[in-house]
Amino acid sequence: MTSTTTPLTSGSNFCPVLRNGIWHFPVHHMRGGTSTGIVIWERMAPKENRVREELLRHIMGVPAEGYAPGNRQTAGLGRGSPTSNKVFFADVEWIADARPRLISTLAQLAADHGRIDWSVNCGNMSSALQLWAVDMGFIDASPGAHAIDIRNTNTDKVMTSRMAVELDGRFAETQIPGVLGRFPAVDLVLRNPVGAKTGMLLPTGAASENIDGYLVSCVDVAVPMVIARASDFGKTAHEPLAELAGDLAFLGKAKEIWVEAGQRMRLKRKDGVPMSRDELARSETIPKFCIVGEPRFGADLSVRYFTPQSLHASLAVSGGCCLAAATLIPGSVAHDIAGKTATPGVDEVHVAIENPAGTLETTVIVRRSEDGPTIAMAAYRRSAQVLLKGFVPLYNASAALASALDRQCGSDRSDK
């Protein structure tokens, strides 16, 4: 068999098509880490946000309006859980020294309603972006190591994605907890991850807070997160997910705490307006919430993580990086368990976190001075996979969506 790096469907040919009066929209259905979702070429998407959001609802199979409790997304590509309801818009941009850089924008959807959250990035799905760009023929896939920066518009942060291609043209592979089999390996490095949403490592100004008798730490590294002691809830952070999901008293108290913590962190909507308690209570993305406890299998600590509306089947890597960084902050809930320290100067600190899928290994790059630790970078390894690529027929598309696609692509992309 002859190996080739030529994409089966290159970018210039991957455009919406009108057939039998129905627009068919091109997508990559991908897995990044333990999340799955869609990657869309930014240039093919409608520009108006209202129409763009309609497109996403069609693709993922969520309600156009109102609520649909128990929706299984059988009419779309979503899979019910928040970790499988993500869509990235991606493209290649060229920076000053003529190097390519990816630009990404994440849309987070939910199964039972049509609201779309544009406020955060996803570390797991970000690991799929370099592979997407290779598959589209936008960036190099020759033998050797390849690194490319990814600028995320949700957080205005830049990360670096690294993949390697073997001499036979195959990607170097790895296996990660929560995913069966070996797939292309991706190393992601989050640069300057502190203050992703608040601009501060400790948005409340303290390493720990007492909220209604519960000790929590509010930390913003890659994503704002509320870290609570499992023991305060009578938990261990080793409970089966079904057990926690069925404990309504625990879930209710957890929500009360992260809503109050979100207020104290002064979290804002994407337009800069402070989030109300009701908005925090309904938020699908911020703040993240977790309970932590002592490890049992040789790691540094154990966690059960919320997105925040749902329990995560493993641990989001952005949340994992935040939790790892928190182990370096004296007085934090995580530091009380893991007790990590950094030597003066620049140090790499490795933190292992037990979660329902296994153990997430993270590396925090720390600059330590007399003023305390500065989190310079956080890194982790994931695997990525193209699950399927092709065209999604947009049945019942509105006139506005059809018109936008027609303007975007022109009649030369139609087969009437």
C-alpha cells in the first residue's frame, strides 16, 4: 500500500452544496482527547451570529427554541453530554513572519435547549485542530515534528499544538485514559494561561474562601474553576459518577456554592456584563466546579469534575491544568492535599490527577520568585481522531440560513 498525505477532500473543494433544494454543509466530526464534536472551516460559515447559531442547532440536533428535556439529539450529530456538544470554527491565519497559525472559536451547546455559550475554550477538542488542518491540506504533514500555534478567540489566549509524523507517513500515536486504542498523539502547551476569564490567578484575592461553611478555592488558569474539599460534602472524590449524579442534595448544594463563587469571582458574559445569579445557575461553561480528595492509586490527588451543569466522565484538560496549578498555591484546597512546590527560577512541576477514566498527567511550568509562583505554561498530552467527514443536509433550514449559504458560496457550488 502506498502512503500519501494528500487530503481526501481538500479545503478549496469542501464547500456547502445545494442539492434537491436542500443545502448540504461540510463538517469534520472529530474526537479530541475525551471530547467529540464538529470542526467547521470558518470561511464556509454564515457571518451573522443569529444565522450561524441556527446552523449549529441543525447540525447538532438541539431545539431551535425553548426546552426539550431528555432530548437525545437523534436529529443531529450531538451525543447528549456536554463533552460531545462542541463545535469549533477554525481557519489558518498568517502572522508577521509569514508563519501559519490556526485561529479557533468554540461554541458550546447543550442537548435540551438551543442557547449557545461562546465564553470559553475546550482543551480536549483543541487537540483535534492541528489534525483537522492537516486533513484539510492547510499545513505540513511531512515526516518530522511539527508545531503550530492556535489563537483562541473565546479567551484571547494562544496555545501551541505539537504532532509528529513518522518516516512512513503515519502520525506518532499514543493511548490516553478514557479512549480505547492508539491514535495520533498531540501535545498541547497553554502559554500564559493565568486569568483566562478574569485576568487574575485568584479572582477573589484569596487562596481559599468560606462559602456557607464549605472551604473552596477560586482559581483562574485556562478556565475559572471552583475547587472544593470532597470531605466537606461527606465525599471522597472516588465515588462512581452515577452515585454522585443521583445525590440531589449534593448537587443542589454544589450549585449554590459555584453560583456564589461565580459572583465573588465577578465572572462576566462575553459582552463584558457581569453575570447574574440566574445566568450563573444556567451557565453551561463557567465556572467549572470540582471536588477533590486524597489519591488512592499513586497520583497526587483525586477529582470529580463538573462542566458545571453535568458531571464529566473524566476530567477536562483545561480544568486539569487549573487544578494542577492550584496545587502550587499555598493555602488552596488543592495544595492542602497535593502540597506541590517549585524551586527558585524556572521549574517543571508534574501533577497526576486521578479521575473516573484513569489518571491525567499534566506539567506546569513555573517561575518562582520572592513574590511567589508565576504560572508560565501548562502542558498535557492528548490523542486526536477524525471520526467522519462529509456533508450534513440542513433539513428545514430557514430562508435566512439558505440565503446566507447562497451568498457565501455562490451558485457555482450548487447542483440544482
